[in-house]
Amino acid sequence: MAFSWKRNLITLWIGVFFCGMAYTISVPFLPIFLHTELGIDKGLEAWSGITFGITFLASALIAPFWGSLADKYGRKPMLIRSGFSLSVLYFATFFVHDPYIFLIVRILQGLLAGFVPASIALVATNTPEKEVGYALGVMSTAGAAGSVIGPLVGGFVSHWVGNRESFLVSGCVVLVAAFIGLFGAKETNFNRSATRSGVMDDLKSAAHNRPFMMILGVTMLVATSVMIVEPLLTIYVLQMGGTQSSASLSSGIIFSAVGVATVIAAPRWGKLGQKITYSKTLFIGLIGGGIGNLLQLGTHHLLAFGILRFSYGLFFAAVYPALNALIVKFTDSSFRGRAFSLNQSATQLGTMSGPIIGGFLGGWIGIPLVFAINGLALICVAFFFKYRGPKVAAVPSSSPE
């Protein structure tokens, strides 16, 4: 059967959907797990931030190693490795009763992660050049779609069965993603005999591409913004009057609101970006996300908070498709796979620092002020990129002169 990039795109989209679903079934409810199952009472915000962030720190540190192996042996093997490893670790979490052992498991999850970036790189390097932007825009909705279902499933499982059991469900779901990658994903644009690039060489090439470096900076700040409030949302629901028994379900619905908005709005932002440029849709998305965070500052009712999270998601849905499309615009095709690997490293650094910053700030100044700081930061990034960011969508060389 002839290779079909569209079939490959659909297969990998489904795999990422299940992987994103597995993550959001259990991980958003870590604060409740830490409190009710592991006995953390004092410093819950800080513990939540650390257990969120430590996984992404480990992932960011190990990513260059997995990237070098992907250059040599292919991205599909990295996808399969990650899927089966994460499944085992989700199952292992079910048996954890000590917070420090739980921290070790979270570190291992970071060290063995990589399903989503491997999938994105596989799409980026096995899709016709003229279709890459569209394909990556489609891929950006996969995790969001999974995040719609995941928190709802996780919320119901936590509420009706138990928070610990949600990790078993996550393990089963990510196992499905692993088998999809094993039997469904195809990799044709890969030269096994090619010389494996060094991490330092890749960094030097990227450093000579100023527009790409600016995009990496925005990516890291955006990831920080998203994750700075994630470990605090469940706690915020409790502070707004939610009972401990219903907190998982209420938080799951609120988590899903952003995912629903992203699935609805992201394709439309992608089409609009083709018309008015992705730089403009990125600006609109950042401004909308910033204002959305500021409006959440004064919300003290669960329904209103959920509506504001949904509205925030409608605008913020423009950000990641725009960033992915801009990477395609400002990198050479021969550097494309490595570019997305570096972009994932930037995302992981932001995803790592966000929960830690949010956890400590939430315990120090209060969760509402965290929303305020987050909103102002997004607005500042939007105007900085608008007036200091790249203006011409030229494709520079991937290697320094």
C-alpha cells in the first residue's frame, strides 16, 4: 500500500488524542491525590507545583538524548518506547503510598516521555512541504481534544471510584496510544545511514536563526503561562466553595472547558492565520488569553469561572497553531524535525517552571493574584512580539554561514 500522509496524520492524531487524554485523566487531580491518598496537608500548593514541574524538568534535560537517538534510529521507535514506558509508570503509580516515591515516579515519567513530540516530528518530516502547516495545525487540536475527554473521565473516576484508580485508567488509555503508534504510524522520510547531528551543532544552527529563537522564547513563556495555574485550579475550586467530594468532578468540567474551546476555535484560527498572517493571530490569541486571565481574578462562582475559562480558551486556541506555523515559515525543511525537537524542549522548560512558580506564588500571594500576574505577562509578550518580532516570512538557512 502506497504511503499516505493523510492516513498517517489521522493515525498520529488519534495516538496523540489518547496520550493527551491519559494525561488529563489523572494528572490535573494531583493536588487531591497528594492530599487524600498521600497525606500531604501542609504546603499542598508547593507539593503540587513540584510534582507537576519535576516531570517536565526531567523531560527537558533528557530530550536532546532522545532526539539524537531519533535522528539515528527514527522517530517511530521513540514514539513506541515512550508510549509503553508511560503506560507502565501510570500503572505503577496506583501502588504508590509515599510522597517521595511518588516524586521518583514522576521523574521517571519525565525521563521516558516523548510520545507527543515524536508524533509531531513524525508528521513534520513525513508530510509534503506545502501541507506541513495545515498538518501541524490539525495536530495541535489532538491534545486539546484529549484534554476535553480526559478531565471528565478522570473527574468521574475520582468521584465514583477513587482518585488512585484514575492512574489505572490513564495507563490503559496510553497503552492504546502505544499500540496505535506501533501498528498504525509510518515513517518513510528517514535516512538511517545519515550522520547523527550533535546537540551543540543544532543549538548553533538555531542560534543563527533569530526569528526561530524568538518563537522558542514565546513558546516557553506561553507554556509557563498555561501551567502556572494548572496545579492551582483544583485548589481554587475548593476555595470557591466546592466540596472535597465533588472537587474532582467540578475541576474536571472546568479543565475540559478550555479543551472544548480549543477544539472549536483552533481550526478557524488556522484558516484565519492563512489570510491575515499567523503573527496577527498569535497577537490576538495572546491578548485574549491575557484579558481572560485578568477577568478570572474577580470570579467567585464556579459557573462564572467555567464560562470565563471557556472564553479564555476560544482566544488562546490561536496561539499554538500560530507558533507551529511560524516555525514552518522560519526554518528550512532540512532542519524542520530538529526545530520541532528544540521547540518541544522550550515547551518542557516552560511546563516545568510554570507549576513550580504557580505553586509557590499561590501559597504566598494567593491564587487570584497569580491570575493577574499571568494575564499581564501574556499581554506584555503579545506587544513585544508584535513590535519586535519577525516581520517577513522568509525561510533562512538552517546552518550558520
